[in-house]
Amino acid sequence: MHRKCLITYSLAPPAPGTPLGPSPHGLRPRGSKLMVMARWNTALLLGALLALSACDKRECQVDADCEDGNACTVDACVNQVCEAHAAQTDDGNACTADSCDPATGVKHAAISVDDGNVCTADSCDPAVGVKHVAVSVDDGNACTADACDPATGVSHTTLAMDDGNACTADACDPNTGVSHASVPVDDGNPCTADACDPATGVSHTAVSVDDGNACTADACDPATGVSHTAVAVDDGNACTADACDPSMGVSHVAVSVDDQNACTADSCDPATGVHHTAVAVDDGNVCTADSCNPATGVTHAAVSVDDGNACTADTCDPIAGVKHEAVAVDDANACTADSCDPATGVKHAAVSVDDGNACTTDSCDPAMGVAHVAIDPDDSNVCTSDSCDPATGVKHTAVAVDDGNVCTVDSCDPALGVHHEPSNPDDGNACTTDSCDPVFGVKHDAIATDDGNACTMDGCLPEEGPFHLPVDPDDKNACTADSCDPDTGVHHAEVAVDDSNACTTDSCDPSTGVHHDPTDVDDHNACTADACDPVLGTSHTPIDVDDHDVCTVDACDPVTGVSHQAVAVDDGNACTADSCDPVTGVHHEAVNVDDSVACTTDACDPSSGDVTHTPNDFACGPQQVCRASGCVAVGPGDQVGEVVITEFSALGSEFIELHNTTAAPVDIHDFVFQNGANALANVRALNDVNGTAGTPVMLPAGGYLYGVANPVSGIVPAGAGFVYGAIGTSFALADGGDVLSLHSPNGAALEDLVDFRNFITDPEAKMAAQAFPGFAGVSTQLDPASRTAAGNDSGDNWCTSFYSGAPGSHVRVSNTAGAANGSCSVAVINEAFIDPASTDDGKAFLELVGPAGAPVGGLKVEDVEGKGTSAGARNAGATGDLNGTDPAGELTLPAGWRIPADGVLVIADGVNGTTSGSFTASLVPGLGAGDVTVRDMDLENSGGDSIILAAPSGTVWDAVGHDPAGAALDVSATTFKINNLALLMYEGQTAITPTDNVGYALCRDALSSDTDNNRNDFHVCTTPSPGQANILPAATNITSVTPNNTVASGAATTTNVVITGTGLASGATVKFGTVSATCTATGTTQLTCTAPANATVGRVDVSVSNTLRGGGGAASASNAFTYTGSLNGSANPLQADYCNLQFPGSFTLAPGAATPVVYGQLFEAGLTEAPGAPAGTMAQLGYGPSASNPTLVTTWRFYDASYNVQVGNNDEYQGSFTAPATIGAYSYTYRFSFDSGLNWTYCDLNGAGSNGSLPLETTQLGVMTVQ
């Protein structure tokens, strides 16, 4: 029941034409007409609500009578009158947006905290609201610049270390940052001045040793420094007076030998004294006729030089002979062309000056030469464009007068130039504005007639001009007030219809005028009190439904009225206890899930109510797991072991390999590595390095994948299957050993743990039991037989990479990342020092190589006889090889022994000067604690034996047979056995045993290559290297043979043929063709040989077979040596027609000095007449024993000569060579070949050749005196 309350209220919309200014109700409508009406309706509703709130006081008995059906009000019955209050929406939580829906009630929607910035950690505190806390960007690494980009997140950019100073070593320490340490400049050499330039770096400049004294030999020794040693002045020559001047140096002044006879050559022999030998009248001057008179001496009459050619200046050079040099023809007149005719002489013909250019004036000046002066084409007429064409001459082209302006009249005056007179655009029309556009021409634009008065109609008459007539504003509408404003024009303003009574509806009819009709206030809603106030207008006040019980939903139905329904307290969450208090309202208390275990994540399932306590191993230490009681040490059953760690590299470039032990693929995405520093790094796909996409990383069933720390560069090694950690992660394995564990995502389970803190990387240390081996350059891997979580707990099951995991592979590898590992139970014999020079005691050794950590304890080394009736029996030797506690010839390696960190184990002789009793030392250098020393390491010398490395079971790890000749061992008669199993005694072919007692070792190459053939695998090393990489001689190679030819002779050999190259040592077999030569070695780079005699003309190969390489050190130089033939006196067409030794005919020089240039000439019909060097012709200059025949004597040595000049029909050649070191007389001459040096024509001073009257005469060879 409602109290009677009459309220009238109306709010009419604005009448048409009402200005959009302040309204009678204090509203300021803006915008379109629709917006104006909407705002008036809003005002109407507000007014109604105000009226109802004041009027609607519904009578009631209980709160339920007041239910208004609005969930946003609290309805109650107070003093039998209903009161309604707005429901409380504020839940006091700054993290929710509070609102109320009349149908559903109060809502608290969680507000969004994400600010779109990945550089902030976004959260909301119920008390203070949303917080955006900057994330930490500091990675604790002083070598990175840490920053955060709101879009991409945290980045750690590696700092640039290079300071641009070559004198500093730039580095960065993650703790201390970038450093620039000065590089050392002192090279410890007193012979250099050490310095460093920031731009170019360290320099070591040789110090000056010159003391300015020519009588000292200045030098510098890196150990002792600069020295100045007095030079020897005595030249051992009794014919000189020897002295030294500090300024001039050593001098040897010849003693006087003159006997006053002009026809003797006075000389002094350093050994025998002064000699007076008849002088040679030949002055070596081909320009003179030579003779001698004792009184007056030698005379040399000039020869005639005139060649009858007017174009040459004829002279004679004492050495070069007659010369005919072209005369100068240049008359210094630039206007003549100078030439010379051999018959008439020099001519000077006038040059042509015409350049064929019509635009130049051509002339010639004797000093300056031809000149071409450009013609001036200007005709002094400004109406022409003047130019000149080289072909046609001067042109005067009329200039263009058109200025492109249609508003001008264009013309040109020869004196004044171009003119442009403006045209008149006037069309005589008072309604146009006349003008002219330079492009479009004359325009007549209509003038503006608008007078700016909106109340006039404007126009224009061509004869009179513009006019302005008044307009009529009446629109015949009773609802408008008509007017005209000169500025805005005609207006039809709506008349005011508002009677200021909110309870009427005001309107206007265009025919009858304004009307005011009463308003209907009934809204037909049982939940409102309807009324109208003349001032406030119609109101519909909601009735109060609030029963003041927050556990009911108070509402009012427009048809049925108020209701109060109990609120639902169930939040659908099985993890809360739900209730409602009439005052405080609904409550949802979270159930207690805390199990008081710090390492578990406690949770409740909202659907089922099941409480879970999920272990988080990351909350524990590196060697702990989370259990019901808390963090406990990892036990035997704590590792799931489906995915296990099988290989890692902690030294150098790090990586970690994982193996799937199951028969199904496993997605290891988000598996987590943990190290001993408790650092974590999750596994990420290579195409999801940010870890945001959740891309799977599939580890195949039974397969392997390896990963690397997530690099800043984004570049990962080929073959890597994943990365771990954030980009630029600092996650790393400690070089000295670490704990590495693998967990399933979020630390829910421990998959595997490897504790390798007992990590031995020192190659000199003993590889102890349970220790993990490590060495730079190779990875640490799990033996394939132990690929379980339990198996990889023991360091005894780990070794360094050696062979790949491919079946039967003997290829050395640095790692097997991403593939099956090689076995740890492998080792090979790498080097055997069988026969040291002199006594063997204390010097012999056997070297094994294999993966570091390989279990060699208990293996047996057997020294077995391979030849004769004892083949297959151990070599006991005079004192018992390898003896001690084992049988003679056998050694058992100590139990538990493992190969050291560098993968090399040396078994060394420990005899200390005796052959019995205990030992205290070894004479083998470089032994470490991880090597084995035995009482007697003497292996049997001489070869024909086998060295076997085998397990006690009889399994052979390696076997090496060796024999001096590489012969097969006699293993068929008796076979060596262990555990009643016959053992392999060698692989393939036997290796070549080094020569007895020379101190050479039998060794594999530096990579310990194993092809299962002893001959291929083992070589002789001249430098034994226990515990170090083997040092092989360089591969045999031939680079040169000098001299490379000799005379073909069936009887005479050729000495001092030098072969240079590499791997050339004593004992090498050298052959010239198929015939062996006798050679001696100088080091390993030179052999000096005597070439065998050969009567057959031709070229042969030179080959070297070096036994030091076990038959593999062979090289051959194809056609490297030539046995030459002589064509002199033969009918062979390849004999030269004519050749000679031109000059000089003799000379004297010191040992080792360069000879003067020696000339020789060649004539061959049809070949030499043309100027220039003929193709296919070889010329050589050589020397040999005095007066010996170069066609027969093999000790002649020849050197290539080069083409000099054309002399008539002859070609002249020139050459030189170095005099021999031995004092004495020698002959020299030229030879020529047309078949690439197989056959030669030898020459003399008189000339030789195919002409039968020109034989080779040994008395006409050149004479060289070396003294």
C-alpha cells in the first residue's frame, strides 16, 4: 500500500529554434539535435527520480513488503514505512572494479594490472592498488650493459673491450669489468729495442751494432748482446801488405812485381812468390790488332769500324766490339719530320699543319710546333647565334624571339636585340575584370557582385555594372518569427512554446500557433511513485525495497512489486567455506592447504577440493630433493632417469648432452639444468630462444640431443638441438668441477644428477678412482655401457672423447655431441722406444693413448717373439724384459690405473743403473704421477717381434708387429695365448723397426691414427717424445735437382748432384731412372748424390724412397734429370749451322766471384735472320776442367743465357755465372739446343756448327783463371 502523494513534474524538450544556450534547467546541450533531445530526456529522468525519492514512502509491516526487485538496493521496513538504500559496492579492495547490476547485484571484477611494459612486474595490492615495479636488469656481470626495453624485455649487451690501443691486452672480468693491461714488450733480446705504439702494437727494432770502426766485425748475440770483434787482416797471401784502417777497413796492398819488360805479365803467387809471365797480347779489345815489343810493349792497332751506313755512328767498344749506333736525326725543328736513309743520310721533311678543322687557323712555329687557333664566329648581330662547325665552318643562326608569353608581341632589332611589347586585354564589358596570362592568354573574369549583405539579391548588367535588390523574409509559418540580418541572412526563429510548466507538453502548429497539453505521469510500474511538479516535472520515484539484510537480494518487479530473495553464497569453489552474515554479507574463507613443508607448492583444486603439495626441488640445494619431510639429500631412487646426462664440456666452449633412455620421444622443453651455484637454466627450442612460445624440444626415443648456453649473438653450433637459459645467460659449469642436475619442468622431479666436483684436469696427476676426467679441447663423456642415472653417478664410468660411437670407428674426435658416445674401454700403443742409443737401461718406454679415465688397470703388455722357432713365446731377454712380479716379457698394469687427463700414459723404465732390486728414478723425461714406472722396460731389440696390449681375459686392445724389413712374422708355427685364447700379434703389415742403436722411436702420427695396419700407422720418429704429441719427420718431397743434366756417357758418373726437399735422410734409396745412386745426407733437406752413368740420351725421373717412414716416405720428380747428347760433327738436322763464343776469350777472377758478361752468337738458316729471340731455342753458358771436351766430360756445369741483340743474321746471347771456389784454370763456352735441351751444339771462339770445316776445338774454348 502506498501513501497518497501527488507530484506533478514535467520537462518539455526545447521548442524548435531554441538557441543552444543555457536552458531553464541549468543544462547546456551541445551538438546535434539528437544529442540535445537525449540530454533533455536525461534531465527528465533525473527529475523523476528526485521526485520519487521524496514521495514514495510505501507502507509495510515487514522488510519483505519493501522488496523492490532491484539487487542494487537494500530494502527495509522502518516504522511501517519502506526505506531503500543503495547497496554497498565498495569491497575495500583496490584491486577490483566495484559496480552493481539491478538484476544480478554487486560485482567486484578484478582490474587489469598489465601495463604492457615487460620491464615491470605488475601486481595489485588490495590496500594500495595496482603496482608496476621495475624488474631487475642487473645480471651481476660487469661485462654487460644491462637495460630493459618495454617491448622486448631485459637485455644484457656485451661491453666493447677494445680500447683501440694495440699496447694493451683488453679483457673483461664478470666481477671487476673491463680491463686494459699493458702488453709485455720486452722480448728478452738485448739485440732489439723494445717499444709499443698504440696504433701498430709491439715492435722489436734491431739495435745498431756498427761501432764506426771498419776493423771490427760488429754483431749482436741475443744472449750476450752487442760485440765488436777485430777482423782478421792477414789474407794468407805473401803478395800483399796487409793492414786495417778504422775508417777505410782492411787493405791488402800488392807488392811490386815489375821486371821492366813490357812484354811480361808480372804477378805474384800467394804461395810461390813473384812471377813474370809473357803477357797475352790480346787486350780483350776486339777493336784492336794486338802485338808486343819488349821496349815499347803491347800495341793494339784500331780496326776499321765503318759499315757504309749513313744512318749510323760507327764506333768500337773494347769489350762489346764494333758498334753502329743510329745517328741523331732530330733537327730541333718542330715543323719537320726527321728520318734517315742508309744511302743518303738524314732528311727533314716539312710536317702538315692542316688539322681538317674549318674552325681553326693552322700554322707551325719551329720552336712551338703546329698550332691550330680557333676562328671567332661573332658577326656583331645580336639577333643571330654565332657558332662554328669543324666540318662546315662558321654559322650565324637567327635567335628565337618568342618569349613563350602570349601576352606580348615579339621582335628583334640587330642593334638592340629582342623586344616583347605587352598586348591590350580590355573587352569593354563592365561585368568582367580583363587580364592576360602569359601561358593561356587574355582572360575576362566575371567581377564579384556580392555586396556582403545577406538581405539583398546581387547581380550585374554589362552596360551598367552590379545591382543589389532587397529580399522578403516571410515564410508563412505561425511558429516562426521571420527576420533578415545583413550578416547572417534570413532567419525563421522558432517561437517560444514553453509555458514554464513542467506538467504540460508544449507545441506549436504552423497554422494555429502555440499549444500547452497536460502531461500523463503514469509509467505503469508498480515499483515507482508517479507524480508531476510544475517546476520539476514528472517524477517516477523508485520505492524503497531494502530490508537491511545483506543476505537477501531486495528487488521490485514492475508488475508484481517488491521481493527479498536469499543471496547465493556458493562461489563454485570447493576450496572455500561459503556463508552469509546479515550485516557483513557473504564470506568465502579459503581452506588451509599449508603442509608446513617449505619446499612444496601447496594448492587446492577449486573443482574437486583436493589439496595437493607438489615438491619443488629448486627450493632445495643442488644435491637435494624435496620430499614430504622437506629437503633431503639425493638418494639412489630419487632420480627418475628417463632423460640422463651423457656428455658435457666444462672447459672452453661448454655444452651439455642428454640421452632419452625410453622407447618413446620426450619433450624436454622447459626441463631445467641446475649447477652447484644453484643457478637455473631451462631448455628452450632453437626457434624459441625467448622461451615465450613454448615450442617443443623433442628428444627421440633412445636418441641424443646437445645444447649450449643461450648466446646473445643467436649463433649456435651446427648440430645443436636446444639452448638453455635466458638470452645471454651466465649459467656455466665450473672449470674445477661442479654439480649438474636435470629437472622436469618447474622442478617437479629430479631426472638426473652428476656430481663431478672430483674433476681431474692435470695431465701430470694420477687419475684416481671415481674421479671425473677433463681436458681442454675434448669433452667428458659417459661410457655407453653405463647410460643410466645410476651409472653416470660414478666417475669411473666417465672418460674424455677419443673415438666416435660409430661401430668399429678408429677416428679421433674432440666430442660426440648429439650422437652415441665412444667406449671408454679403449687404448692403443702410440709410441715404442725399443732401442735407445747406447745402453737401454733407464731410457726405454712404451706410450699408450686413449680417452682420459680409460680403465687400463690389470691390462697386460706382452713382448712376444715373432720370428724363428721361438715365435709366439715371450721375449725373456738377458735379464727378462718387463720382468718383476710378472713372468719375463710380461707387464700387468697396476689395478685401478686409469689413463691421465691428457689421454697419454707412459710406461717407463725405472731401473736406476742396475738390473735388479728396487728403483728410485727413471731417465725418461716428463713422467707424471699418472704414468707407470716398471722395474725393467727393455723391449727386445732388432725387431721381428710383437708388442701386445690385452685384457686378462684375452681380449686384444692393440697389437704392433715390427720387423726391420717389414717382413711378416712367423706366427703360424706357434701362436701366443692368454687364458687359452690365441691373440692377434699384429695388424695388417708389420711396421719397419728402426735401425739398431740409433735412438729412434716407433710411433703413430700426431693424431694417433689407427687404420688396423701397422705399416701404415707406425713411422720412425727421430725425436722420441714420451707424454707429448709424436714428432714425425716431414713427408718426403723433392723440390729441385741441381745440376739437372749431364752428358750421356756409358762410363762416366756425375758427382755433386744436389737433391733438395723435405724428409731426405740417410738410408734413403735414390734412383735416377731405374739405376740407384750413391748419396749422402745433409740434415733432412738435402742429398748430395753421384748420378749413375747413362749412355742413352733422354730424361729420367729422380725418385727417393725413405725407409725412415716405414715404406711410406717416397717421392718422385718426373723427368727431373737429363742425359744430354752432342750434335757436333753429326749430320743431325738439329745441329746448329753456326755458333761461337764471341767474347771475352779469357778473364781472371777470385773464387766465388761473378764472371763478366760473356757473349755468344748463333746462326740457323730460316730462324735467326728475323729480329728478336727465336722460339724453341735454348742457350747456355758453362765451364769445366781446362781444355776438356764438354761433349764427353760430365763435370761441366751449364747455366741458362738470355737473348741480347740481333747482329746481322745472327742472334747474340749473354750470360754469366759464379766462379768455382777452387783456384785454378778452367775452360768455358756456349752451347745451343733446338729440342728443349736433349741435344746440344757446342761452340768455341773459332765457331762450330754443321759446316764440316767448323769442328769443336778444345784449344779454342774460353780460358777462366780463378785465383
